[in-house]
Amino acid sequence: MKKINLPFGVSLCAIAVATALPQVALAQDNSEANEVEAQERITVTGSRINRTDMETASPVEIISRDDIEASGFSNLQQLLERSPAAGVGTFSTRGNSQDSTANGGAAVSLRGFGADATLVLVNGRRVNVSAFAEGVANSFVDINTIPVAAIERIDILKDGASAIYGSDAVAGVVNVILRKDYEGMELSLSHGATTGPSYDETSVSTVWGTGSATSNTTVIFDYYKNTSIMGSEMGRFGTANQAPYGGNDFRSSRGYPGNFILNGQVVIDPDCPPEQTFGQTCVYDYGPATMTWPEAERVGAMVLSNFQITSDMDAYIEFAAQHNSSKAGGAATPLDGDAGLYVPANHPNNPWGERVEINRYRTVDAGNRVWDIESDTLRFVAGLRGYLDTWAWDVSATKARSRGLQTGSKDQGWVRTDFLQEEINAGRYNPFGGVTNDPAVIDAITTSLVRRGESHLTAVDASISGELFKLGNNMVSMAAGFEYREEDVVDTPDDQFQRGLIFGTESVSAQAERDQWAAYAEFLVPLADTLELSLALRHDDYSDFGSSTNPQAKIQWFVSDDITVRASAGTGFRAPSLAQIGLGPSQVSQFFTDTYRCPTPDPNNPACAATDYTIVFGGNPNLEAEESESWNIGGVWQVNDSWDVSLDYWSIVQDNKIDRNNYELVYAAECNDQNSTICVRLPPLPGETLGSLSTLYNSYINISSQEATGLDVSTNYLLPISDFGDLKFGLGWTYMTKFEKNGIDYAGEYNYPQHRWIGSVDWSRDAWGATAIITYIGEFEDYQSPQDVESSKARTIDAHMVLDLQMRYDISQSTRFSVGVNNILDEEPPFAIGDGDGDLYGYASSVHNPRGAFAYAKLNFKF
């Protein structure tokens, strides 16, 4: 069979990329490549078959160690969110709040299908999910548990891969390849800070390795710390009142001072300042109290070791330990009529001298609510691998655990409603006039909270790969294997939440376990010297929901030495997460206006003030697996030895998707009924037909569908400039032509820009080098409710472009010094009115980064 040489193979893999970051490895000369090809067979992400060349029929984006260094980023999430293949569902500690359910975690979402539709692997193996789910019940792999210092490269497979890897590989796979076989020692120091808010990052890492002809041990240590950015430091991006900037006023109706119910009528606190008065509501700006960027600290260590037992068998181990800590928080505890609080007539500060119910209030004098979050992750892999004649085999076992602890102390703003009522009844707590109560009284109304979570993974796997038989002049290859996995997760909130004593804060409860086995086979069939076919089939069987069988076919045509055409098609699935199946009563907050009680905006109607209402979710043991179909067609053109171009058109369809019922639809169907058991209201006041909204009940069901299509283009070009060194140019561009969800096309709509690209220029000459990277996110429309997306047009949120610069100098062969600035032009995120819930501060937080310019310096020593 005709094989393209290794340099072109590396190019195929590298330019199937969309990152196009600098420092792409140059092609080696043909003689060196052929020597490598003759000696070594490798496994490429997206296939189980060992092969001598790196190209496959699926597009793979590669982020190398040099790319990571040139980016200036010290954590994995910041790096991955720049990829044009990333989309909605990518999240990080940025924006952690008291209401987030996955505080301290981070995840990547390929193509915008969600973090639970992107499979994350480490060295080709699964890792356990975070102990705390995101968005209440969406399980994910916390990429903050993977230290950057340990990464050799990152392979991003931009194709469905359930036929190879099983569940979750719907939109693609992120395979983190760790450094190994290192000899010597490396020390890296980095520090940086923003030029605006008082924010800085520090990282220290060491890599040490020793080896011989028969063994190697690599030890990696990584430390990272960042300080916080509070909303009070963010100017217009740190206030909920966006009206002065062209947006909406999202200040809370739970104010300080507040309002009360007197003789069946809502009355405002007489001391509410005029600038906070909204009819009978005293509003409160919680924006300055938010943590735009919470502080975090991470310490990780890894040991990777392998040694030769016989000439045909090696043993290997991987051990990783990671401890992460961070904070999350927000404004002081909000209270409304659901809390059942009142002020007796004889209270010394009661201005009316009659009993009043507390309708809207916030205990600002008790302080902002703050969570301390800690997570500990352990992972151990041990295995044997070798050759049986010409067949490569591998047997391994994995044990992993993730443990999360979320605590709030008495001095971190956590108010218990029963304690508060006792102090009000005793006349010691004054809820009027926005006064600051005595510290001893504050101590009496606050409490401590603990949330605990833990997840476990136990897995064994065995695989074999080799050549089956000769077909014409070429060999048919195959890989086959078996996997068995046990998983469990438990998320236990403080019982004070379950007893209804803590108000205005989300809580999650979940517990579930399962076991699963899978068998798979893959064949590589050379149909001709220039044409090869790959066929894969995998069967997965789960103890809780059933089984799924998924095929995939790929074809690759080597049209010439310079042109390759490729295509793939297959099916995929995602098993219901353990959190979705085992979810107990869990509360989330949703910010919206009760339009049934406020049909038209009216400052004199207390119901017209936007409020974060409580939605309660429960698990669903009858959930079925999500199903998907994906295909890709494209090609690679090696124009010459210095210039590569790739193009891929792709499509993903996901059906039976597990999702929440859209709360707006539930609200529309149920909340105009005072007697509804799904939309529960308080008793109406005199003259009203509907009482204040208390609780909206919702659930997870197989309801949604998603379909996305798009085009990926990438190119890399090397330009030698004689005595002035070398220039490398790279460009990766993704154009999303469609993103349809439940029959509505969101491409170009809120949070779904159609265009994303990243371009780079890298210059190197002797000891000097410089890199410029431009990241571009295209324009998209501002938020509209789902029913309005296709029938009307919203204002346009402008495109956003960020420029990063880095200079480096090799002081010696063993020492490199680098300085750089990310977002050197200090570009602010474009203005967005937002969705009135997650985005309240004038920008689309899941798409744009408000941090501003960040300057850093790095020093790297090799011994």
C-alpha cells in the first residue's frame, strides 16, 4: 500500500487543526522519517490500531508543548477555550457564585454540545468525573485536576468516536498526553498580573526524570495560584444596573432596606433611598459583591514509570494526586415571603406599630455569602504491555477518586431563617432602615454549612492490535478489546438546606452507582495502494439503562503524494449521568419577572421587579441514552514542503437529549393557575387573583435534539527569511453553518457565534523568538426567548478580537526567559443586554472574558 512519509503524516495531524498556534514542529528530512517509521508503531487519537504513520481519516487538532508555552496560559481551561472548536458549555471558575453547582471546576465543550458530550481522556484512558455536577446534574471531567506542567500535548479529535471510546464522545474527544521518558530536570517559574483590576497569577513547576535502556521514571510537580477580581473592581461590568449603558436594570427586588406586607398591602421601608426606590420595591445592586474571578490554588504531583520485564513485556504505572482550593460567593442572603418571616407589632424599631410580614429583604449586615471549596483527586493506573509475536497487547487497571468539600462558616454570611426570626422576636435584630446590626446579633443569626461529594472509578481493560492477513500487497490490521468499569457518585448538601432553613441559595442532592462493560473491534483494510477503509464497532452494556451498539466507517484516499481526501460516518451515544439518574430534591435559582402578575411594566406594581425564583429538580431513573449521528468529509493538501492546507465539513445530530424542561414553557403552561401543583404560589393578597410565586417544579427528561453543521479550515506556512531567521504562520477557522436545538436554529444567535478563528505568527532566530496570536469571535445576536429567536431579530453583539504577544530569549542552552501580554490592547468584551439570569453585567460571560490585559514573565531552567 502506498504510504505518505512521516513529515506529511505529522502535517496531516497538525494541520487538521483549528488552533494554528505557533511552534508547530517542522518536518524532518525523509531519511530520518523513514528510520522512525521502520522502528516504531504508534497509536493515534481516534483509533486503537497501532500504525507507523500519524494520519487518520478523522481530523485531529494538536496542541503541542511548545504551543502551551507560547500561549502564556498556566491552566488548561484558558488554553482550550481559545480553540475555535470550543463552544457553549465550556466553563471555568470564572463567574463562580454561591449558586453555582460545580464551583472550583472547569470543563470544555466541543462544538457547543455541552461538556457532557465531550469525552476527556488522559493517555487514552477515561478519568473519573467531578464529585460536583455542573448545572445541577451534568457530569463532567474537571480539567483543573490536570496540571499543565504534566502535559506533553493535547489531541482534540473533532469527530464522533463512540465506536472507539464509548459514551460521551458525541462531539469529540480531548486526549491529554502526559510527559514521560524524561531524563534530567526542568524548573519553570511564572508570574503575571492584570493591568486593570488587582489580579495576579503565580505558577511553579518541576519535571524530573531518570532512566536507562530498560526503564524510566518521570516525576512532575505543579503549583498554581491566582487572586480574585470582585465585581466592585469591574466598573460597568460589575453592576446589575445596566440601564445607563443601554441594557436592563437587573437589580434585585430583595433589597436592603426591603419591603413588607401591612394589612394585605405591600409597603416599602420608609428609609429606602430614592435611587433604590422602584414603586413599592427597594432594589439592591448585588453586582459589586460578586466574584468575577474567584481566587484559586492548585497543587499537583504525578509519577509515571515504566520498566522492561522481558524483551517482549513492559510494566508501567501512572499515579496522580491533585489538591485544588477555591472560593465562590455572592451577595448577602436574599429573603422573600416564602421564608415566613414577620416583625411583631411591639418590635422597638417597627415604624408602623403593627405586625408586618417580611416580603422582600436582604441581610446585608450579615455579610456576603462565601463558599470555600476544596477538591482532592487521586488516580492510579497499573498495567502490562508487550508483544506476542507481531501483535501488541495491553492490560491495565485504573482506580480513581474525586472528593469535594464545600464549606461556609458563620462569618461568611450564611443566615438561618429560624435564628433570624428569634432575634427579630426578641427585638435585637432590626430589619428596618438598612441599619447595621450588632456583631453579637449577627453571630446569633448565622450558621456554618457543609456540602460533601465524592465519585469513584474502578476500571480494567485489555486490548490487542496487529496485522491479520495480507490483502494484495498490503496488510489488513485490526484492534480489539474489552473494558469493565464501575462508577458511583454521591453529593450530599447540608441538612439545613433540606430542612428549609437556608434561603436563596441553590443546593444539590444526588446519589447513584452503576457498572458497565464494553467490547470493541476495529479494522484497517487497504482496498488499494492509495485507498484504505477503517471499520469500527463497539457494544456497551450498562447496569441501569440498557445497552448501545455503535458502528463507524472511515475512508482515506491518497490522491497523490500531496493530496489526501478523507471521510467518516458513525453513530454515538451518551449514557445518562449518575447525577441525572440519582438526583434528589435540588434547588436552583432563576432570575425572571412574573409576567402573569406583571403583564406590563409598572413601577408601582411590586411584582414587576425581577426576582431570582426557586426551581426544584428531581432525578429520573427512567432516562434513556442520548443518541447521535456524525459525519465528516474533507481533505489535506500539502502544497509544498512549507505549506499545508486542510478543509473539513462536519455534521453532528444528537437526539433523545436529556435536558431540563424549559422553565419558560413550564411557567407559561402552569403559572397562571393559583392551584397548580407544579407552579406553587403563596396565597394571594386582597384584590389579587395570583399570589407571589413560591416554587416552580421541573425535571430532566429525554426531550431535546441538537444538530450542528460547520466548516473547519486550517493552514500552516513556513517562511525562511535567510539570515533573519524563520517565520511560521498559522490560521484555524471554524464556521458554524447551523446549530439547531429543538427545531430552532441558534447559529448566529446568543452565545452561538458563527465564526471563530485563531491566527498566529512566530519568528525565531538563534536565541531569540517572538509570537503573536490573534483570537477572533464573531458577532451574534443578543438574547431572545426561544419562541422569538426565529421570528424576530435582536440587536447585534459586536465581534471581539484579542491580540497576545510574547518575546523569548534563550540565555543559554538550558535557560529561557519569556515575557508577554495576553490581550495587549486591553480589549473589553462587547456590550450585551444578556439573558437576565446568567448574564447580568453587560457581556456574554460564557463567550467573552472581561479580565483585560494580562502581563507575565516566565523563566525556564533545564539541568
